[in-house]
Amino acid sequence: MSTIIGERGSVETARDMHGFAARFYTDEGNFDIVGINGPVFFINDGILFPDVIHALKPQPNNAIPQATTAHDTAWDFFSQESSSLNLVMLIMAGYGMPRSFRHMDSWGSLQGKVSLLWEEAQKAAGKNADYYRQDLYNAIAAGVYPEWELGVQIMDESDQLAYGFDLLDPTKFVPEELVPITPIGKLTLNRNVANYFAETEQVAFQPGHVVRGIDFSDDPLLQGRLFSYLDTQVNRYGGPNFEQAPINRPRVPVHNNNRDGAAQQFIPTNIAAYSPNTMNYGSAPNRYVSGYLTRQLSPTFADHWSQARMVWNSLSPAEQQIAVNAIRFETSHITSQIIRQNVITQLNMIDNNLAMRVAQVLVDVTVPPPNPTYYNNNVTCGLSVFSGVPTIVGLNFGILASVYSQESMTQAAALAKQFSELGLFVNVVAETLMPGVNLTYSAADAVDFDGVVIASGAENTFFNGTSPLYPLGRPLEIVKNAYQWGKPVGAVGSATNVFSFAGIMTTPGVYLTNDTATLTGDFKAGLMQFKFLDRFPLDPIAYNSSMPSSTGMWHKHGKSASNGNGNDNWQGN
């Protein structure tokens, strides 16, 4: 698991897609699955692979900004290469900032697929640049092993054009309502590496690592990646023998055509280092194709907006607001008026309401009239990264107390026992470290916890808020931020007065009680919901005629490719 845009050492919680690769050391050699934490990619033409990387990376004149797409070159590319819009919408809707590596998909996360908010991610970046890796390392070290389920969608090759787009287009995905996912295995991370450089830094994944029975599709992006990943590893290692490093070496003898080169560690005795051959059964299976070799994409790849529209339709109003706010932040950093206008024009192809809301914060841009060409009513399930978690085991919980109140310390100890029994990582926070306190207010922040509760007797720490032991107002800030970021929050006994002092209303996810016996049940439900999105304000123009008037679902219909209106083969009910 990794970030993509940022250079080594950059913050991990920047808005970015994240890599997710796995290696199978099979009895026939290595098989690598190399992907990202999203169902699609930015481009559907392999020759654009260097271009998208160049556009997203820091601008070459000043190497700024680091680990973000909030700059001219990224959005210039997005607005010119509209195949990227489907993934851009997912990134802005939360895929770019997972709660942790444990809570992000590529395969299906059994911890749940949930996201941070932008304000949380910014705070985490300032507090701990290694936020995701630290979380993953700590969970594994504590025996809370993260798991992912590997599943496949199985389709007949004859259905390549049956779903309204070309299955070889990597900027599209098949909704699960049409082709359910068939689970075939589970990945469990049950140990940390013994040496980071040897086992992590030196690992060299590439999609060209396959075994018998698995072949490459004609996906043009995959065809390009087969070259680019190999080229990258040769460049990293200074030669072709990166596959001989211990972490890359197959666990069984294998045959390949690699010979010689720097750092060669074996003495090959097979003289037939070529294919096809008759000397060691090295011939590859034949594949027959016909047609003209041309430099163009198939017209079945032409619709870049219908699925981006479906993503927008599938978000709740609060999730749409999160996406709008993200695009506003990103585009507010664009200095070119031409690029800003191009972005608004492309967003209008997805939804006029979306374009209008983003344009509110920009200058010198004009929102075109609604363009209903791609304004379908289709929706799909499973895209949300704010719909809760199936288990709270391994989430972080904060109990806020005060070393100057014995009542709060006694209650904090009892609460810590209760919540630890739920499988949570519990931190008792107070002014100084001492037995029963494992985090101080000087170090703690709301982003450290998925839920917080104030122990009875600690309220004066929040009313006063002034101490040389922590930044001004830090205890109250933790509670306010946790509430603002949609987390479950609560207090016991006299500490419930902190909420009225902070101006926090008793809304869903706020648990104020005198009975600690009911508190764990309340918080368990709140933590499983994960985020209470009704706390987030919505734009006053959040609903207009360009949004779907009825709920549609995708349906397989016919065998031909879409003609571009997004409704030929997929119809909303």
C-alpha cells in the first residue's frame, strides 16, 4: 500500500489515490496484482501513462505543490483528458483520503471502506506525516490483523460491449448489481516486516508477473503498464536482475529468458533464452488477431461522462457536498482562467448543479446551460465511503479526563476497560502522563480518535482551557472538532455540561448520560455508523432540476456499444 503523487517522505493523508499491490509466491512462480484503491483509472490509453504522472506530480518550475492535485497542471490534464473524470469524481467524494490503509478498498476491506474528511486529513498531515503506515504497523503489532477479501466479476468475452461501454476501458467499472462479485480468497496481514528496506523498499511489483493460466487482456492501459512497470524497476535497480533480490525471488525454480546484467546472482545453464523454442518447451500459446494497426482508440471508449454522472447520482446530498467542497478547494488553487473555465465546462457535462456550485467560488467563469446528453438517472450501490463499518474492532477511542480530578481518573479507568473489551484501541487523555494516562492533551487531537467521551469530573479542564501544559483551549477543541467531523461523542455525569458550554446540540451521535452501563452500547452503534453526515451544512442550491428526479438502477440491455448518450444499454427505472 502506498501513496501515488507524493515523493518519499511526503504526507500520507493528502488527497490522492493509493496503490494496493499483492504478490502470490505460487508453486509456478510469482503472480502480482497491482492496482489502486478505486475501481477505475484516469486514462484508457497506455501512451498517456507518462503524461498523467507528469501532470499530477509537483509542477517542474518550483516542485510545488507536493502530494496534491490542487494545481494548474493536474486540472489542465483532467479538463483536457475527460476520461479521467470518473476517477476524479471518486477521489473528490472521499476515495482520496481513506480512514487508514486498513479501511480502504482495492480488494474488499473487511474492516469497512470509510474516509477521513478534508479537515481531519489536514490535521493528521501536520501531526504525523506517516499517519497511515503508523496505523497499519500498530494494528498488526497489536494482533488486530487487517483483512481483505479478493473477489472477481466473471463475464463472458462475448459480453465485451453488453454493458453500455467497452469492458476493456479501464476508466469504467461494471456495477455489482449487474455482475455480482464472486469471492475467491482472503488476504490477512499477520506480521510486520523485519526490515523495511529489504522487505518493503526493495519490493518490485509489476503486472507482467503472471503464471500459467493467467493471460493479459487487450486493455490498452494494461498493455502500456506492462512496459512502464518493467522499465521503472530496471531504472530503480540499475539493471534487470531486481527479481533476484530476496523479496522478489520466486520460492520455486522458474524459467525465464533473463540473462546476465549487473548483480547477476545465478549461473543459468539453460541455453535457450528465447521464445519460441523447441529445446525446453518455451513456446507461448498462440493468439490470432486481424485488422489494421492504427494509432487510435476504439469508438467504444468515447463516452467519458455517463459513469461520472452515475457516481454523482449515487452520492447522498451530504456526500455530494463533500465532493463539491473538495473540487472547490482544488480549483481555487488554479491560476489559469482558461483551465478554470475548462473544468467548469467538463463538470457541466456531468451535472449542471455540480458546475454551478463549484463556479460559486471561482472568478471569470461561465457555467454553460445544462447539457442533458449524459444526464442519466442511473445509480449504483457500494460507492460510498461514509456508510459505516461492519466492525468497530481496531478503531481508536479517546477518553478525556483530568489528573486533577480523582473522580474522572477512576471513571476513565472503568470506561477504558469497558471499551477495550469491544476491541477498540483506547487512549485515556489527561494533562500529564501517569499510570492510567497514555496520551496528553499536548499531543492529542480529534483526528487521533474515531469517537471520544468526557469522564465525569473533568469538566473544569474544558471550562478553563488555559494551562501551560497544552495549547490554549486544546481539550475543548478536541470535542468540538470530533463533533464537527461527524464522530460519535459523549460525556458522563457532570461532564455533560461541557456540551452546552461548547454549543453542541444533542443530535444523533451525541451521547450524554449518567449511566455508564448504557454508554458502550450507544457508542458501539455510533462507531459502526462512523460519520454522522447530518451535521454538515449543505449548499442552499443543493437541489435543482439537473439532479435525477427518480432513482434508476443499471440494467444489462442489448449487445451493442453506447452511441454516446449514456442510455442505449443502461436504463434507469
